[in-house]
Amino acid sequence: MDAQEIIARRVAKELKPGNLVNLGIGIPTLVANYVSPELKVFFQSENGLIGTGPIPEQGMEHPLLTDAGGRPISALPGASTFDSAMSFGLIRGGHVDVTVLGGLQVDARGHLANWMIPGKMVPGMGGAMDLVSGAKRVIVAMQHAAKGKSKIVKQCNLPLTSDRPVSLVVTDLAVIGFPGGRATLLETAPGVSVGEVMAVTEAELVLGDTVPEMKI
Amino acid sequence: MDAQEIIARRVAKELKPGNLVNLGIGIPTLVANYVSPELKVFFQSENGLIGTGPIPEQGMEHPLLTDAGGRPISALPGASTFDSAMSFGLIRGGHVDVTVLGGLQVDARGHLANWMIPGKMVPGMGGAMDLVSGAKRVIVAMQHAAKGKSKIVKQCNLPLTSDRPVSLVVTDLAVIGFPGGRATLLETAPGVSVGEVMAVTEAELVLGDTVPEMKI
Amino acid sequence: MRAVSVEEAVAMIPAGASIMVGGFMGVGTPERLLDELVRQRKSNLTVVSNDAATPGKGVGKLFDATLVSRLTATHIGLNPKAQQQMLAEQVAVDLIPQGTFAERIRAGGCGLGGVLTPTGVGTLVAEGKRQIEVDGKAYLLETALRAQFALVHAFLADYLGNLAYALTSRNFNPVMAMAADTVIVTAEHIVPVGVIAPDHVMTPAPLVDYLITNPNG
Amino acid sequence: MRAVSVEEAVAMIPAGASIMVGGFMGVGTPERLLDELVRQRKSNLTVVSNDAATPGKGVGKLFDATLVSRLTATHIGLNPKAQQQMLAEQVAVDLIPQGTFAERIRAGGCGLGGVLTPTGVGTLVAEGKRQIEVDGKAYLLETALRAQFALVHAFLADYLGNLAYALTSRNFNPVMAMAADTVIVTAEHIVPVGVIAPDHVMTPAPLVDYLITNPNG
């Protein structure tokens, strides 16, 4: 199982029946692959759709039914469409139960930076700031480290996405939560020890009495 | 011709082709009777309809198609419905070209009071404050006097509906505008002299070089 | 979303609760929920509703049964009972402009702290409110409004909770369906999932908590 | 409303104008109006659009032809040309959160001075903005946004100007159709008055100033 699959499978376990869920691009998009249809989770695409279904079969794409990247998607029975003011009313108003987003850095207090690398990547924040400010639960799905550097940092040196802490971080090595405002190692990935996680994490991690292995 | 018909006919002349118009209850409602269908004026009912038509024939009423007073109305071809946030977005946003409202008092600077008589009539302002604040043109349609007292006053002693002056007042005796922020007698009703209007008007009225008779 | 009987739904609403009720002069009001509130005698209610309708109709039924202790509305001019109860200080009434009423509820449902409106500047409505200038123009800061329960009436509902409203019965129902902790819906017709086209859904399913089953099954 | 050719409509837009353009990654964008803006070489435009789409598509065409001097958007990550023009300081870019973008335009169209949003508090987005507390929670005051022209794309239009949008092509079109002095619309299908049911009209006719006649008559 590759790193991305571990992350996506573990995040999928966080979704509850009937949840309204918004998945960001990248690893978060993969989460949908591991969610049972029986859960009846609603997926929102912030360009104006609830009830996103799988990529349509060839020849069944429609140019006016797309995801936030402009790619063809499908709509499940019971889907609904709406304008962008409504879409972000749903997001900002706390009607989205879970948003899953990628990250560049998460710091020891749970602050996320994921939209800008000054002088380098300045593409704009799109809907990320509203999602982190408004969704009921914010889950960051990302690799634990990039180019050998921990993405779980003491303090973000990249611009923050929100001053609201995220709920959970799921990486290829660990699950990290923020009870009491402090980064806490909740689970380790299969075959990864607590020590290995600590060794590659810049932020100080609080440890529970036991740190179980992820069930995926 | 009775007083109400004079007022309604004169106000109808203010409507331009294609205007979006909101009529308040009372005399303003009568204005619709004197507007030619060829003008293609759109009437808005603030409870969520553009394209209000005449009172439906008996047996053709529908309980879910009503005016702001809850009475059955009809919808013309090309009508549209919407929620109350949209309805007042249209009103506050300046998309309503003309609103015609009743009045209790209008003062020398054009301020309207039409929603409250302290200690006596406290029914609530409904949509009146938004209409006066937001419509492109606000026309007050009312009797010139009530119980022998001028309703065109030096200064309103009833609570104001808005600090924005109205555009025009049409009464059974006169048409009054507010160029330069001063009540100005623009027209007199058929068979009514300037002197007669001045005599029953509390507010000081500026006179133009000529004061023509209303064309109705 | 869960389909429940009207008795079960109203049993969840405690006396003293705050409820938003859709409708405009009783048009688009969930009458069956109001009848049941009266039957279960849920008293001391804080009601948020455009108007007080008329005696015997819509929210008017709650005044007939003297179940209301606070009302936020835009006018009560056509309900003499509500006016009497206000004048007798049995009901505390907060009367606000209709556009402001719509925006405050929308803000409550959309996670906004409030909006700046020109409506009410220089009038009694401005009393006690913050006035804020933007580009030299004065606005009142009108804050978000929410309730514990929203009682909503739709024309069509499906068994996921998607709603569509008809004609002038839409009014405040869509904004209220976003601005309460718990959203309870009655519908004239309950239809299979997929019957309401995606573009014609006005309240998406995830906003609805409880759908009242129709009496005829 | 007046039905006009695409040439006539774009001739009304002066160089240096501010334009809002509907669409999300080019979906729901009035391509024929953008093609004609390029053909008539309307330069120095201030553009308000969710994104810069991609080269050759939607608003991307305006960057291909270097007609944009200012852009207010939520992201430009998928258009390298727009990014180059921003980095070369040929285009002044104001990047704002997407929910804030939607609300600022809606406020502009609905006569609100602005809204209070939690989005951006404690981030770079808060710089230079008023922060206002309501019930102990901090919000940014985000002010209304308008333009001289709104270029809107609908799925259905009738000859009064009523509009309906399809699926995800709705996006910012409805709010933009309220937030500009002049609203110009293209539609995939122009239908007789009455074909769009009142409940399915998403932009009422009086909001539309010009409807572009379809090429096939």
C-alpha cells in the first residue's frame, strides 16, 4: 500500500453516515475511493454541487457538470446544484461536516498553511480559507515530510490559511490531533513505531498512554 | 373622478417601459389599474414574485400564489419567483425602478413617515424601510390632508421611514417634488388652484415659474 | 435525515425553545407543526417569523393559544391578538425591517457575523446599533440571527431531504432552513429521490434533519 | 431588455472598463463575449472573475491577448500566463477567498455595504481591513464589490430576460447579474416567454439589460 493510499483509507474512516463532505484536490480527492456507498455520505464540489459521483464513463461527460478543477464529474440521484454564494454559505455556515484538505505545514497548535509560498507559489487561496474557517471538522491529509523536511512544524513560517486550528492531521506515518491545543500523536501507520514518528517530526508531540496502530 | 383615482392615474404616468415596480397597499395598489400592458412594466410582490397579474378569476385562485397581504393573485407569462433574501436584494440593491407607497406624513425636505403612530399604530414596518432606502425612485401616493390636517408637514413628528428623501409625492391636490432638497409644487390637480394647495399645506412650498395642471 | 411523525418531531421541541417559522402571512407555513405545538402546549416560545399571520392561520395559532413569549418579526398589523398580547406586555416583540430580517437570518445560516445595511439609518431602528461608514456612506451593522429549531414548509421533498418550494410559499423557508440547529420540514408532496432535478432543488438534503411523513402515507 | 448582436454589445464596453465575468474554470463563462472583446481589442480591463481559467479558455483568452490590467480573483493557479503577467507586474492581482468573493459581489448587488466574515481573520487577508467583534467573535469587514459590466452565461434565456442556469455552470453568474451597472447575457438556448417556469427562473428578467442573439437565429 503506498503512502497516499494509507492516508486516504485512514481519512475515509472519519466520515459518518449522512455527512456532507468537501474534498480538496490531491490526496483528499482519493478519499472518495474508500468510502462505502452505504454510508450515504454527500460529497460537495464547491463550484456548486452536492451529490458528486464518480468520473463519468467516456461519452457521458457534460461540459456543464464539472468539479472545482473544471473536470467532468457525475451527479448521483438526489444531487443538487446552487450558486457560489450558497455553496460558500454551506461551507462558512458550518453545514459541511468534514473538509479534507492538503497541507504545506501544520504547526504544534494545529494551524494550517496550505495556500502560499511567498516568492514562489502564489496561486491564490481559492476556497481553502473559507473551508478551514467554516467546516465543522477540518482534516489535513498530507505526507508527513517533504524532501526530508517535516511538515509538522513547531510554528508555521508560511502564511496561515486560518487562525482556527484544524481537527486532525492524517499522514503516511501518523494521525495527529490537537486536544487542549497541543499536537498529540494519536496513532501510528502500520509498521511504524512511535520513535520513528518522533524522529521525523519537527513539532513536539504529546503522547497518550497508548498509541495504537491505524486501522485501515 | 374621486381622489384616489386622481392619485393613481397620475402616479401611473411616472412608470416607464420595462420598469420594475413595487406597489404598497392602499392607494398604491390602484396604480396597476391605469398602467397599459403595452408598457411591459414588471410588478414585484415583495413576498417573492415578479410578474404579478390581475386578481384571478373565481376558482382559479391558488393558495401558494399570493400578494404580500396573503390574498390570491395571478402570475403573468414570464413571471419569476424567489425567496425573501432575493426579493429584498432586488429592493435594497436598486433594482426596483419605482416604489409607490402610502404615507402618513412627508416633510419639507422629503422625509417620509409611514409606519408608526407611537402609542396608537405599531404594526411594524414590513418592507417599507427597505423600499424607501433602496428603490431607485420612491413615490408617495396619499391624500393631501387627513381629518383636515395637512400631511405635507414642515417636519415629521412621526418616526421616519428612512433618512433618504422620497422622489415625488402625488396627492389628490398636487404633485410635489424635492429639487435641491426643498418641497416644490410641480403640478396641481384638475380644477385646483395654486392658492388652494398652498392654503391646505403646512410645509412651505417652492413655486416654479409655472405650475401646470396634472395630466391624467 | 430521518422521517418522523409530526408528534415525534414536536416532542423534541422543549417549552421555551426558539423557533423560526417559515411563511409570509401564513403562506408557506408548516401548519401541521403549529397545530401540534398547540396540541402539545409548548409554551413560552421565542418565535422568529416574518409576521403574526392572522388568528387561526399560520403563526397566528400560537398567539391564539398564548404560547409565545418573544417574537421577532417585521409586522403584526393583521393579527389583533398578537397586537393585544404585545400591548399587554405578554409578548416581547422586536419589529425589524423585512430586508434586514431576511439578511440577519441568512447571515446566521451562512456563518457571517452580520451585514451592513443602509435600511434604518437615521430612524428608530438605528437605536443601540453600531453605525459603520464605507466609502462615506452610513450603514447599520445588523447581526446574525439563529434559532434552535427551524420549522419549514416545502412543496416537494424527497427522502434524502431535498426540498423545492412553490411560487410565493418559498419566502423565508430557504434561509431559515440554514439558520437553526435542527431543521424540521413538512411538505405537500414527498417524492422519490431523483424526481426533483438537481437544478430545481432549493434546499439541499444535508440541511434537513427531520421530514414529517405525510398523513396519507 | 434589448436583444443585440455580440458585436453591438461589446462595442458598448470601453477600453479600461471594469467587467465581472461569470464562470468557474471557464465553465459557465460567456465565451462569445470574451472572443469579441479580444477581436475588438478592448484593453486595460479590470476583471472580476473567480479564476483565470486556462490559456485559450474563458477569461484565459483575455490574458492570452494581454487585455487585463487588474484582476480580482480567488486563484490563478491553473493559468501560467496570468501568473507570469502578475509576476511581471503587467497585471495587478487581488487574490481573495472564494466565499468572500461571492459575498462581496452579492453585497454589491443587494445594496449592502459589506458583510462580516470569519474567513481570513489572523491571516494575510486581514491586512488593511477593519476587524469587528460580534458577541466576542472576530470578523473581517469585507466591503461590497461592483463593476460597470457583468458578462453572464445562462443555459436558458427568454425574450424578457429571465435566465436559468444548468448544473455547475451557475456558479457566480446569478450574483454578478445583480452587481453591475449593465448586464450582458449569452445563453445556450433562447426560448419563448413562459417556457421557463416561474419557480425555475434564477435571474429575473428586469436584471438583464442585453441578451445576445444566438448565431443560429
